[in-house]
Amino acid sequence: MKSKSALFAGIAALSIAAAACDRTPPQMKGPTPEEQAAAPAWEKEDVWLYMPDHIIKQRIDEKALTPYMDQVTAAAEAALKAAPREAGSSNMLLVMIKPGQRAKSWIVSSKPELSPEKVEGLTAAVNAIAAPAVTGGPVLVGVRFKAYGGGEPLISERPPIPKDWYQYFGNKGLLDDAFMARVWPE
């Protein structure tokens, strides 16, 4: 009987010790609540080109794209700073620019996701920026950023896209002009 109770006590101690061990790799963890509370509302990480560089260069002059993306980033940052704080998240702000100086934005968030109200405010601020001219087809650019210290990292083999975009992939599964015309048909 003693050995049975000792065995159960040992298993219970091992279970508690195992539960206390967090085996999540550091790069997979989000910030602690203390880190989130002290974190800035907006932290730009990097800019992603969702199309080959040579295609983007054919469609838009870098002297027009860079200032535009700077304005987009500033507008998103200002909108986020003006809104009430919420749980941190890691995000990708996608901006599609089409001929006719039209642009539209989307946001992909990690867990926890930005609230729908926050996404609406950010995309409205970004969509209000006058788009530069592009020729020959659309351009898709992303700005990766952390809100309020970030959340789970956006991990993907490919650049993140909104979940509802997956339905628009054709047979080849490419982020090409036909795909972008299905995502934003206007």
C-alpha cells in the first residue's frame, strides 16, 4: 500500500513539475503582460514585397512607392495610438495598389487578433491616403508590425494573407494578377 501511495505521490509531483515547465520555444512566445503594458502601441518590424521585385519595379517607381508606404505606416501608427489599448498582437498590414490610383488595405493578425473595430480604424486611416500611380497591374506590399508589444508571432512558410483570400487561389496557387483581381474585383 505504501508503494502505491508513494507511486501516486511521485506521479503527482512529476505532473506538477511538467505543468510548470513551459516548453514553448522563446521565438514562439508572445510578450508577458508586463511587457505589453509598457510596449509602444505601434512597432514597425519590416516591409514585405508580395510580388517579385522586377515586377514591382515595372509597375511603380520606387520614388513613389517608398513615400507612399511611409505615409501608410504613419497613418496606421497614428490610428493605433489614438485608439484604446487592447491585448498585444503581431500583424501584417497589406496594401494593394491598382491602376487608377486606387488602393485598399487588409490586416492579418496573430493570436490574439486585433479587434474588428481596431482593424476597421486602421484600414480606414490607410485607405484615406492618396495612392500613387501604378501601370500594368496591381502591386501588393505588406508592413509587419506589433501592436501593444505583439502577440504570437505570425509564422508561415509564405507571407501571411487574410484567411478569406485562400478561396481565390487558382489552380497554380499563385499570388498573381488574376488572384488579385479575384481578391479585389473593382
